Amino acid sequence: MLGIAYHEGKLFKRNDLRALGWFRESVRNGNAVSYLNAGELLLKGDETQRGFQRNKLFAFVNFLGAYTNGAFFVKE
């Protein structure tokens, strides 16, 4: 939830680096859908923000994690 809030910028100032951190924390706590969120962020995130970089390899790893944990087809 916090990762989405930081990424969308509706409740907090938009910060993709913090959003990615919250998505990773959610993955560590067993939320497979957060693999998808982290992958999308790493693939299409805003590189103009300080400290954030896109990374296609890590995006692929997150999508693979979503697939292996059964959450790959949750998003359209």
C-alpha cells in the first residue's frame, strides 16, 4: 500500500525510490503481487528523480518472481 502511495504521489510526494523500497519490503513479507509492482517500476519509473534508475534486468527478475509465485496474471 505505501509503495503504491509513493509511486502515485496522491498521499505523499511522488518518490519512486521509496516506492521501490516498500515494494521490496512487501515481497520479503510474502506479497507476490509486489513483484509485479516492483518490476513495472523498474521498467517504467521516473529516472529524473534523484537516486532512482531504471533497470531492465532487475525488472525481469521481479517479473520472474511474480510468475513463479503465481501472481503474474493478476494484472492485465
